[in-house]
Amino acid sequence: MRFVLPKGRLLTGSVEILQKAGIEVRLPQGRELMTKNGEYSFLLAKSFDVPVYVEHGIDIGIAGSDIVEERESDVFVPLELPFGKCRLSLAIPKEKSVKVEEMDGFRIATKYTNLTRKFFNEKGIEVEIIKLHGSTELAPKIGIADAIVDIVETGNTLLANGLIELEKIMDISAVLIVNRICQKTRFEEINGLILKLKGVVEDEF
């Protein structure tokens, strides 16, 4: 069984929960791309790429629910995991705060272009979306955007950059994702793993 795990903030929680389910994780080191530990193989990938790997053939992955929805990945999501909790929110400079309904024509900086477009389309508001891959909170400060859509955990980064949270778009959590074909062809093996992980979640979190 092949796993793809996300680099960054979800990695520690991903390794911890798999090990509690009885899977001895061996992460790639140095220039290694994939490692093997008995019947299991492990691949590390950028968080935004994890759903793509799973959709196109890797058996199982762990990703943020925001990324799965942003990429509109065709994967099976059997379980929400108890870490990676945060939210995706619309934020704006404190001194320029307006109602969302008044944001027609605004420029919104984000790496979540699909979720942002969907959010404003559902409200019937036309905005210009500027795609950035990082430090989106700087965009209003330097004048290239009026507001941002980004992940919020504590809100301290927004506060430090003079931004306030205008509206929550969605809650976010780490989720287990499974390749749809593998879920059918290796049903017993994958379903057994899902049940073990579900047991860990229910017993320890």
C-alpha cells in the first residue's frame, strides 16, 4: 500500500495517527523520493499536490480539506482527522472594512482561487482574483489587492498586518483521502485501515 503524506504543518499529525493505527512510518530522508517499510511505501509531497497523487494512482494520502476542495480532486474522503484545524477566511485592512456585499470590483489576493471564486459567485459579487502562492497578507499592504482569502489559525498574522477577519468561508481539517479505484479493488485492506484510524480518532481524540 502506498501513502503520500504532506510536507509542512500536517506532517507530524499524519505520522502520529498512522503509527497509532499500527503503521510504522519511515519517511524519505535527504534525496530519497520514496521509502519502503515492509508492505508500505511512503512518499512526501507538497501539501497542494497530495490530492493529485491520490487521484492519479497513489492508494492513500492525508491532506487538508481546503486543498481537496480547492483542487476539486476526485478522491474518496472516508474520514476527517483530528488535527490541522483552522479556517479559510476573507480578510481586509481594518481601516478599509466594508460589508462583503459592498465588495463588487474588489481585488482579492489568494492561492485559493477556486474556493474564492465560488464564495463570491454564490453571493453574486464580481471580484478580480489575484493568485499568490504565499505571504498574501502583504498584498493589501503594498496596494496590489483590496482584501485576501487565506488560512486563519490564531488570527495573529492578520492582526500583525493590520487585517481583520471579515467572514469565514469554511472550516478546515486534515482528512484521509483514498484513490477511488484502489478503494474498490483493495476494499478489505483499505477498509481495515480506515476502521483502525477511526478507532484511534474515537479512542484518543
